[in-house]
Amino acid sequence: MIAGHIEPAGSLEITAPYDQSPIATIDTLDEKGVDQALAKAHALFHNRDGWLTAAERIIILRRAGEIMQERAEQLALEAAREGGKPLLDSRVEVARAIDGMQICIETLRTEGGEEIPMGVNAASLGHLAFTRREPIGVVVALSAFNHPLNLIVHQVGPAVATGCPVIVKPAADTPLSCMHFIEILLEAGLPEGWVQGLVASDHKVATKLVTDPRVDFFSFIGSAKVGWWLRSQLYPGTRCALEHGGAAPVIVDADADLEDAMPLLAKGGFYHAGQVCVSVQRVFAQQSIARQLAEGLAKEGSAMTVGDPVQEATAIGPLIRPREVERIHEWVTEAVQGGAELLCGGEPISETCYPATVLLNPPADAKVSTLEVFGPVICVYSYDDLDEALERSNSLPYAFQSAIFTKSLETSLRAYRRLNASAVMVNQFTAFRVDWMPFAGLRQSGMGVGGIPHSMRDMQVEKMMVIRSTEI
């Protein structure tokens, strides 16, 4: 997917996470390939006469969305097979990705620069000032495995929409959806070089891609450890946006509608085997309802079919790698040995699958209580006082999306004011998202604001023109 011919440095076998069967082989590139990709992108951006107009970009985005719609089932099957997300959920992901192309178009049509007030004092008399938005430059995007198509759309779509040449490195576990999306953009009329995709041969090559002085904006979705380290290595002047994970807190008040809450929380915690950055993980339930809620979540989770993600009946697919099953089981075992009550799950189903697991009152210092589980595990903790629940919710160095379930407006507003979070859901799970809303990790959970319109703003500069004239 690099513009121009380049010899691959090697190859990478892509396997299905469910049964470890090989499904594809993809070329990898070394520093020579990275340099060629950056040189092409840099040259395209600095040839301003060759920039694509907004009208041209809209036509390309619209046609790409149409092609994606025509191939929706194929894209969903591929995403399910390479990433392990159940087919039903992968279809939703593809639908969101298609809608993401339309959001790019709508944002281009409705957002622009602004007029800066002039003529309001002696210094500004006879002046007119306004801004226009221009592409920031070369965008490099590193993406995660858990939404192999929609995350790429969130990173590449805004770059194409704003007129930035973009180089994307998908997760090595799930590169196929990304590469097919690039093929679709090229088929839709995007000229060669405006989007390029690669899988690096090693971490050194990936670091070279990110830290090169020709990179103007770096978009990262993945682990906090890697993201913050890469940010520290950026060339001076490179802007960036980082999206990491968290350990999403949910507070369930005694007056909450549990029949409504339980299936939502189970979906939010067990969806994609819990491999979601805002997955429901820590549920703080009022003492009088904690056991009832935990047992209800266990009942919901036990009813979910675990297995092959391409089967229609599957609700929970595999973990992305077998070692993740081992890690999660170690964390669950540690919590149980520390005093947590295991209500369901808790034993690997296979080398690659772990069942929906509910723990009641794990120790506060257990790994499941202090770190992002990134697996199908929900922890329920009882509390007596709302402020106690708020304090415990805010006790970790992560802050992303949170939730409160209650019928009380006052309780909702109190939680909204006091939760350390970029978003507080009321009677909705923490993993709720639509693709035009702001989506921001705070503290160790990230930097910048995601969501397609917000990413588009990050990938543009507002350039001001000031005109002095006696006719103004």
C-alpha cells in the first residue's frame, strides 16, 4: 500500500484469534519503506497546487461510502474473523464506519473558519479579519485491534476529508480491514499517495515512522504505555492525539431500575469480550441492591454464547491472543483468593476464549480493581454512601467515560459534577458512543478529543487573514 514500488522486508502471518488458523499473509516494511512513504506524503503536502479541493474530497468520500455499503457483509465477516468481535457486533461496526464517511462530508459542508471582530477600537478601525481552515500536513496514524475498520475510519477519514496525506499502521493482529479500506479509497478516486498503509517489520521501524520530522500530526489509539512513550519521542512541533484505555466506573443507586440496567451493563462489560477502552469494569452498587445486581449480571453473562465470532449465535468471541486469556485468568484468580466472590465464569473455556465473569467485592488493591482488565470481567462493589462511591470511582489515574444509574435528577447532577470523566452517562453504559460526539481520555487515559468532527479540527490549522482598507 506504499506509493511506488518497494521491496518488502518480510512477511507476517495473520491468524484468526478464535482457532489460530492462518487467514492471510501480509508484507512488512523496513526503514527504507517508511522513508519512501514519508517522502511521498511530504511531497504531496508541499505541492500546494496539487491539493485536492473540498469538492473533490467529498466526491471521493461519498463514493467510498457507497462501495463500503455494497461490500458491508464482506467487511463485517473479515473484521469478525481477524479481530474476534462477534459477527452481529461487527455488522454494527461496519454500519458505523459507513456513517463515518458521511460525517466527514457533513463536517466539511458545515464547519469552516470565522470572522474575527475588528473595528471595535481605534487600533482595529479599517480592518477585516477572518480565518480559513487548511490541512495541518502529513498525518501518521497507529491504530488498535479491537475495532479494525471503524477506528481506521476515525483516523484516516478525517485526514482524507481535511486534505492531509496520511500513513496508517494498523495493529499487526488486524491489518486486513485497514488495507481493504485503503483499497476502497483508491477505488473511489483518491490519488496515489494520499493514503498509504504499512505494517512495520519491528518496533524500531514503527518508531521511525512516528518520530520523523516530516510528520505533522500523530494519531494514536492503543496502550497508554506505548502511546505516552511515543509522544515523548515526537519531533518538536509534531501535534498529536492519544486515545488509551481506562477502568470505567459505574454507580448504581438504590432507586435504579435494575431490570433496565442489568442487560445494559452486561452488554457494556462483555461486548467484544470486554476488549473496549470504555468497557464496563467497576460497578459500585448501593449496599441494599449490590448482590441482586451482581447476581443479575451473572445470569445475563451466563446466558451469553461464547465461541466462534463468525457464527450468528455468538455473543462473546475470543480474546485477541491466548496470552490474554492467561493474564485475565491470573487476575481473576488473584481476586478470588483475595476474598472476591465468583458469581459466574472464572475458568478459561479454551486456549482463546474466556467466559463472562462477575466478581462481587474484589479487594480494592487487586489488579481487577486497579488496572484495565480488557477482558469479559465485571466487578461489583457495594457502597453505603454516594460520596464514598464517587471517591472510589475517582481513585485511579484513569478518566474516560463513566455512568450513573438512578431515577433521581439530583443524584445524576451530583455524579456529573464530581466524577472524574470526560463524559457521564445517565442510565446508559459507559461504552455508549456515536461517532460525531467528543470522545476523550483524560489523565493517563489519553490526550486530545476523538470523534470524527473533533479529529478533523485537530488535523487543520486556522489561518487568519487581516485586511486593512479605507473601504472597511
